[in-house]
Amino acid sequence: MILCLVAILFPFISAIAILDGVKSQSRISVDEGANIYVTMDMYGRNGVIPIEMVEPIKKVDGVIKAVPRAIGRIYISGKLSVLLGIPMDELSSVSFIKGTLPKSGEIVIGKGMADALNLNINDSITIGVRIMAIIDDTPYIIKREYRIAGIFDSQSGIWASDLVMMSIDDANSVFETEGFATDIAVYVKPGYEASVSKSLQRINTFFRLQTKGLVKTYFERGFNIKGGIFAALYTLAFALAIPAILVSSGFGMSERRKEIGILKATGWQTHDVLETVLFENMVLAMISAPLSFIISFVWVRLFNGFFIAQFFIAGIESIPSFPVPSKFMPLPFLLSIFFSLVLTMVGSIYSAWRAATVPPAEALR
């Protein structure tokens, strides 16, 4: 019975811990990011923005700096990655395990990607393959090769593990968006966000602005949706708990029925039997919940969420190439105790009551 409860509670505790860890890490990324992200409005969605708009934005009162960025998804040797192009002076804060800052025609990659593809500094990789034409069934291909100048530490976040960074000019060459940026990250002085937003709208009415508060709203909504998915998953887990309920309810366990019959024959009352069953269920809950919590903690922290993390973080392998973020809070532990009590009580109280209300002679048959 304890093993059955552990099998049910272990995924729940692990899912909540990983969800809270990723959410906390995302919140830190947003807090440390820009105050305003500027793009062009393209029929109600984000469009690329001319890099030449950086200079007028920098001149707005309250703006500390404006950083153009080119961001997009790419595949390297079949592995999905994120390519980030920013000005070279913005890469000075990157913590390198080996190598140096990239120059034109060079890139730096996260440790997770380096380990997954067995790459090292001075290796060359191809990014941005394009078929220009097919003549006589022969494809004419343009390949862009970049030298790996450095490998940076990916301990800071799950997104840094498979990140590829290069100069914004090289990134625009890969995306074929020369002269444009995906967005411009604007950092402003405290208290100037509202006035800077108004000034940016006056510069160009087609600017599409996303403030830090709006970005927080987006990711909170996304995690709430993911939390709903976890809730649906745990509803399924409750359905799988039916065998546990059947075992605890005593179906097919004549020994339990005879035991209650003997207790009734020696003078026990129905409420005495029900109290005993209640205490038994409390003991089961107090053993199962801590055991599930310990197993989940060891699995996520020591084994880095091997196999289980891929169900809760999209796009990763069964063996994550980065430290899986997690936060083990008291609330999931308390909920585990509650769920254990619910599962055991639902099956056992009713069956125990039925066995306790029949004559002892009939129960002993």
C-alpha cells in the first residue's frame, strides 16, 4: 500500500518542485532583463525593427541603454537551439569556461550544447544552410561556417545550455534580415518607464512596446496553463490510484474481515474499529508522504531529474545537459499527506464500517 501511494505522490511532488524552480528562474530572468522591449507592429503582432532606430531611442530622457537583438530558433546537427545576436560589447559579462569573446565569423555556445555535440573551441559548425537553386537536379547551397571561439557556463539557467551567441551582424546574415533587429531591449532609470514609453510612441506610432510588467504577465499566464496541465495529469494519477483504493478497501481480503469479526466478538464497538482504521490510515499517510518527498528530492537534486524532467520541461533529453531547477516547498508536502489520507480513507472507512456492522459470527465465516 505504501509503495502504491509513493508511486502516485512521487510524480506530483517532482512536478510541483520543477514547475516552481523553472518559474522562479524565469522570474529572475525577467527581473534582470530590460524594462521595455521595442518591436514594430505588424498587423497586431511583433515585427522586426530597423537597427537605425537605436540611436533615437538612446536619446530619450531616462534611457540608460538600448540593445538591438536578433533572436531565432535554429538547428545544429539536428539539435534545436536558440541563436542570439547582440552587439559585441554586450557579451563582456558572459562567464566563459574556456575560450574568449567571439569576433566576426565566430560564435560562443553553451556547455550543454558543447557536451551534446562533442564540440570544443576552434571547431567549426555550419549555421544557416540555404538552397539557392536546383539546376539539373543539383542543389546549389550556401553554407555559413562559424568558428567556436568560446564555451560559456550554462549553470545560470536552462535557456543558456543550448544557446548560441554571435554578433548581431552575423546573426542578421544567418536570418537574412540585414539592417533589422528582432527587438530593441531598452533599459531605463527607475521611475522613468511610463515617460519613456510615451516618448517612444511619439518617435514612431508603429512601435509595439512590451514592458517588464507585461512580460511578467505573459509568463505567469503560461505557467498557470502549465500548472493546469499538471492538475489534469494528477487527475489521471488519481484514476490510477483506484487499485490502491481497492487494496485498502479490503476487496478479496477475508483476513481483514475476520480480524474485525474477532475484535467485535471481544467487545469492540463499531466506532472503535473505525478509529483504528483512521489511525492506520494516518500512519500510512505519515510514512508515504515523507518517503515520496525524500525520493523526489533525491531524484531531482542528486540525479538531476533523470527521465522525469523531460515530461515537465519541453524540448530536453531524458538526461538533461543542465541543472534542472527545482524548489521543494512545504505546501506540496502537506498536500501529499492530505492526498494520502483521502486515498486511503475513501477505500477503507466504508468497507471497515460494513464489516463492523455485521454480526461477528457472519464476519468470521
